[in-house]
Amino acid sequence: MAIYIKVFKKSSIVQKDVVTIKDLAEIITLDDEMAKKVQELVVLKFEEKKPGNYLVSITDILRVVQEAFPDAQITPIGEADALIQYSPTPMKKNKFVELIKVGVVAAIIFAGSTIAIMAYQIDTSFTKTLTALNKVFTGQVDTNPLWITIPYAIGMPIGVIVFFNHLGNKKITEDPTPIEIEIDKYKDSIENSLIDALTNIRRDSGESTD
């Protein structure tokens, strides 16, 4: 019987002493009964009841499945390693603290973006540019042409909203925002770094991952 195992790159385990295959992989096989048995196979036991990161290699999973079903044809697909984030107790979030964090971050971003816009306008002599544009279209010299500055002031926040694809808590379109894309890249880099570090630890300890 053929068994296909698709390993997820990261899995979170909370309030469990062991990690079974269903916690970190998807099992595909024509035999539903066999699939249930494979899903319940244990691949990792937590010896210490404290939060931490653990590594489960596809070879660990293959070894466990082959011991239980020696005649099965096993084909791994997906990731080669699974990152396990373990927590013995559920993480409790303090809404008040979260609100303070959001407020502080928002204030810092607002102040930083304001300074950045002002610095950009000074560096590019934006006032002179507006004056020159006003002279081109009206033939008059005005250091503060409101017919240009007002639309500019209105258009800038609109451009920011369109660029970041957010209006308050709601997304304008279903496309991921630039921030979401960068956050995904950042998380992916962290996961790769953790996997590399845990792999090196296993190699140094003499535990085979092949």
C-alpha cells in the first residue's frame, strides 16, 4: 500500500506530551484505516515541560512509519524538516498590554513617517517645485499655491491607503499587503534559521538526521 506523507514546515503543540504524525504532516493513502493508524504514530516525546523549539526530520517520520508498516511504500512530499514550537500551557494574552503595545507602535510609526516625509520634502526642495509648477500654469509666483498643496495633502494619505491595502481594520482587496508579504518573509527567515540551528545541534550531538 502506498503512503504519501506531506510534512508541514511549522507546527505548534500545546498541552501535549507527545507529537504524533497528524500534528505535523498530512497522510495520503487509499486505505483510510491505515491512514488513521499512521496519524497516531508518535514521533517525538517531550522530556521537559518547558516551552521550546524542536526539530523533526522526515527521516524520523519515515523510520517510525516503516517500523509500524514494513511492507508499505512510503513517499515523502513537502518539507524535509518540521519545526515544532512546544508550549506546556496555553499562552495567555493580556488585552490591556496588547492595546498599549499597539498604541506605542502606532505613535512611533506616525512620528517616524512624519519626519521622513518632511525630510524628503526638504531634501528635494519640494516647496520650490510647487512654486515652479504654479508659475508654469498661472504665470504667477506663489510660495504656497493652495490649489496644488491641498490636493497633494489629500492624495498622500489616499495613496498610502491604496498602497498598504488597508482602511482601518478592513482590507480593500483580498491581495496580501506589502507589510504582510514582508512579515511572511521575516517569519520564513526565522523558521529557516531555527531549523538550521536545530539541525546543527543534532549533528554536533551525533544524532543522525539522514
